[in-house]
Amino acid sequence: MTVRLALLWHMHQPYYEDLATGEHILPWVRLHAIKDYWGMVAMLEEFPDVHVTFNLVPSLVRQVQAFAEDRAKDRHLELGLKAAAALTPDETRWIVANGFHAPYGRMIAPYPRYAQLHAFWLERRVFAEDELRDLQVWHKLAWMDPDLLAADARLVALVKKDRGFTEDDKALLRSVELDVVARVIPAYRAASARGQIELSSS
């Protein structure tokens, strides 16, 4: 018996940009771009006989393009890149309060330092400067596509380092982030051109 199965992935995000301030009020477009939006279509290269449909919402595509061109900002991004030593008390509290938005079992617990920082947060511990810097790195590093974390030498080195990150490490991670986000739209375009995916929009 032959089974015909249609797979349709609905890729969507609301439009997060505050048109008055230019700030994206939530980081989900950027974070899912470095993890899911690129990784899901890139994975298909390993399975050339698999054909799927991706529904790409225009508000998502527009925001991905803006982040890829380094035109979009969000508070997580801005404070994550700010030098840890220069963070104000309010910014420090915000980073600690918002630095663990990820599934604990899959994206925090596997990394010893990130899990330790999470425990400090649960204990309501005051974070030292080095702990803040490590949190700035881990909040983004844990969101990277798992295949990239295992294969990209820059990311492998950061995961292995685990703690004691520097401002240069943060800058390196930012360059990787921009590289990955810039791959998203071209990856879908390439997969469509080779006939492996169909694209729809709603």
C-alpha cells in the first residue's frame, strides 16, 4: 500500500516592530531564525527525496530580512551585546529575568554553565559581572541550530569553553548570528529552485 503524505510547515510570526520606536518588542523572529527557520529547510539537503511545503507569512519574511541586514533591533539583542561591565542595575535585572526563555530540558540543562546560571536565578542570587557575560552568551548560544552547534568550529569552541566568556566571544557569536540569519531566505529560495519544496503564503 502506498501512503501519500503532505507535509506543510506553517512559518509565522506577528509583526513585532513598534513603528514609533523601531524596536522589535519580542525576539522570536531572530531567535527562531538562528534555530528553526534556517535549520528546517537546510536539513532537507540530507533527504533529497523528501518534498514539503512551507507557508511563509509575509510579516515573518520582512522581519527576517531586516535582522539579516542588521536593521532590526530588540531589547534582548541590544542588552545581550552591551558590555557586561556597563550594564545598569535595571538592565542587569532585566537580563537575569529574561535570560532563560528556553525549554529547560533541551536548551538549558545540557550545558553546565547555563544550568548553573539558571540555578542561581532560581535562588534569586545577585549575578556578578562574569556571570552576566556568560548569561549574555548562553542565551543566544543555546538558541543556535543544533547541527551548527555540532559542526561550526566557532560555535563548537564556545560550547566547549562553557564559561568565562569575553566581550570578544560575544562579538564572535554576533557575527555567526548575522551569518545564519542571512542564510534563511536564500535557503528557501534554493530549495524551491531545486524543486524540493513548494512555497505558499498566507
